[in-house]
Amino acid sequence: MGSSQAGFLVFTTIVGAILRLINLSNKPPWTDEFATLVFSLGNDYSSVPLNQVMSLETILRPLQPNLSAKIADVISLVIHQDNHPPLYFVLAHLWLEIFPHSDLDGLLWYSRALAVFFGVISIPAVYLVMRTVWVSAWLAQLGTLLMTFSPYAIFLSQEARQYSMAIFLVLLSLGCLLQVAKEILTRRNISWWSVFAWTSCNILGLMVHYFFVLTLLAEFLTLLFFSFRHKLPFPAIARLIMVVGITSVFGLAWLYLVVPGGYGHNMTSWIHRDNSDLFSLFKPLFQILATWITMLCLLPVESPNLLIVIISGLMMGWFLIWSIPPIYITIKNSLINNSPFLEIVVIFIISVITIFFVLTYVLNIDITRGARYSFVYFPAVIMLIGIGLRNFKNRDLLVVFLVGFWSAITIVFNLGYQKYYRPDLFLSVLQKNSEPNIVRIIASPYNSLVETGEIMGIAWVLKKENTLLDSKFLLVNNHEMPENWNSIGSDFDLWLINFKEKPIISSSCLPDEKQFPSINGYGFKKYHCKS
């Protein structure tokens, strides 16, 4: 690698790191991030009681440092109480030991910084993969810039979750697939180093997120296609079987020997496909299209200013109409000219999308509802677009990456890909509608740890803003209020959060007739209760 290429790589990595670190802890954590924080500390939610009015300190107790927690404790907690593999939580546990924190804000910053780390190292990783496979430094630079500014990549890098690490491993696994294809086409065999690297990436990927199996399945389908297009020699077939066999044996052994029965079943019901009306039939198509768009650009379409929203939408529409056709033509011409590595990337993406639609429309598992699940093929999209940009003139590339820069700014200032839960917005409603000397009880139903995280988010923003610290909290199991729930000793306000059905409450509680604004993740109703 020449000095100019090294300088480019250092520059883009630094820029990518700065963008991902801006406002890192400003957005309050949401329920999934709370799971990362709690389990990574070696804690669980047992200190948060059900059917019992509790203080702010009590509900935030699982976020306190646990100096006695060991790696084995973290693994056990994740396996038995969460629905993800434990590797990322173990790394987060070790990370928090290296970077100790003194307050909740520090805990969130350092926890998200681990995701930033994997997001940042994915930038040079894209360059190395594309430079190795396609040889062209120009293509590698284009892919690197796309990863640097991609709003989708920055969005996932700023969450205390495992998705940026999963993207990094998908990138490496796909890079191994491309390298193996290159070795077969050039020297008719596969190196043992490629076998080891590919198998290791696959095993690590399965230990970070179970949906990584979708990446592996798409790679397998791509290999089948590649084997039909190019007659494979027996030594290469034998080593491919070894990669597939070792990966499969590990995955099945983990599934049957470690994962308990009913693993995470009560935390995934939200992903079941809605079949209630005709629109629900097309909704997955719109959801996956929206995810594709945000991999390239996302302007402030979630701004509170309607004019900015309209202008942003029009600009995004113009940009996509202007940029997508020449990108498509370049990719199409490259495929016509027999570009085997581009062909692999395209078949891989088609395979993943096909799997998504089979899951959604056949098995009624609407995987398109979570944009983050597209991590299983996101690096391939970056490579594909990078190749599609190679014939753009410099002034056109400047437009593409200026839009990319503003898309990145959109994410870090929370004007796009906003959190699924916005307790910060609920706080403003709470402040405006709380009377002095009146106790507040914020109650939520309890079905799983998801609801615990929802109400912890409210407690988090109260603690961070140092306001209304006398608020009380209540997690209601079976939608029945505890007998002593109203033994407050004075009049109080009851805020019911996300109750699908009204719980049984005292006749002395009268509903507030005021119309409250809609808030991401929080449906609520206020009652005035007499002692």
C-alpha cells in the first residue's frame, strides 16, 4: 500500500470515528440497549420488583457496577434471560472493566463506544477486502467512503448493541467468500489460511447474532451458483465442504447443547407479520426499500420542522432519481462483461432478499420490520454501490459524498433513524403536566424485560436531567394493580404507559381529559387519584 493510500485510509477512518462519536450519549437508551448495559455489568433485573411501587433509585439499580461479576455470570445471564448469543456481551463486560464509569451517562457513552469501535474498524476493512479482491485502489476508495458516511452504518454504530460488530464479521465472511472464489479461479484450489479465516469468521458471527445464519445461508446459495458457473476441482470442493461442515457442526452443537428451550420466545412476538389488512401485504416491501435507501442517504425527514421534512424528502427523491440509474447501468455493464466477483456480490444480495421474503410471507416472520436486521447483507450493498460509482465524474462523486456527509449529520443530531422509544419527549410532557407536591406514579404492564426497559428509559431521563426525582414507578404483572398500590398517603397522579387494556384501578381515579401528543414508543393516559 502506497503512502497516498495509507493517508487516505487514515483520513477516512478518523472522519468516520469523529462522526460516530458526535452526541454519542445524548440520545437516551432504549429497551434493547438497557439489556446490553444490564447484562454486560453482570446484573439482572431481579432487583426490580413487580406489582410494587418503587423509587427511581430502585428501578435503576440494575445499572449499578457489579465488581463481583465474572465472564461466566454474563454468559449465564444472556443465555437464560435474553435472546442473543453472549459474545458481544462478554466483550462489553471486559470493555467496561477497561473503561470504568462513574455515572449513568458515562456508562452509556462507554457502552456505545464499543459499537463505535467496530463501526470504525469496518471502514479500513472494506478497503482491504475490495483492494484484495478487485485489486483496484479506486474501487476500494469508493467503498471506503460509502462506509464512512453511510447513515445506516452510523445509526448502528451509535447503539449499545452488537450490530456494528455483526456488520464487521459479515464483511469479513463475505470477503473470505470472495477470496476463496478468487483462489479457485486463479490457482484452482483454496488455501488453508482461507479455510481457517472463513470458518473463524462464521463461528464468531454466530456467537454475535443468530441472524448471522442468514448470511451463511446466502453464502451457501451463492456458492452453489458459483459452482454451476465454474467447474470446481475436487481439492477445492473438499475444502469448501470442510468450511460448511465445521460451521454447521458448531452451530448445531451450540443450538442443541447450550441454548435452552423456549429461548427468547416472549421477546420476539413483535416481529410476527401483521395480516390485518391489504396494506400489510405490501408493508414489508416499503420497509425493505426504506432500509436500502438509508444505506446510501438519509436527510432530516424526522425533523420537528415540517418545511425541513418536505425539503429533505424532495432532495432525497431528486438524489435517488439522479444517482441510481447510472449506478445500475454501470453494474449491469460490468455483469455483461463477465465480472465474477461482482456476480458473487449480486447473487449474495439476491439470496438474502429472497430469504427475507420467504421468512416474511411464508413463515410470517416479518424480518423487514427491524432495519437493523439488514446487517446480514449491508457490506455487500456497500461494495455493490461502490462498484456502481466507478464511472462517476469527480463533480458527481462530490455530490454523492456531500449528501453522505449531511446524511451522517442527520443521524448524529437525531433527525433521522430516531430511537424507537423517546422518553426524553415524554419527560417534557411530564414536566408540563405535573403539579407541585403531587406524587406521580408511572405504571407499565409487565410481559417481558422489554417493558422493564421501556419504563427504565423514563427513569433514566429523569435522573439525567435531575428533575422530578420523587416520581414513583410500578410494573404491573397480569394487568392487575397490587392491593397496596394506592397506599401513598396523599393524592397522586397515575400515568399508565403502554397498557393495551385498561387495568383495574380505583374508582377514585378520574381520567385527565387533556389531549397529549403522540410520542415514539409511549402510549399513555393520565389519571388523578384521591387518597
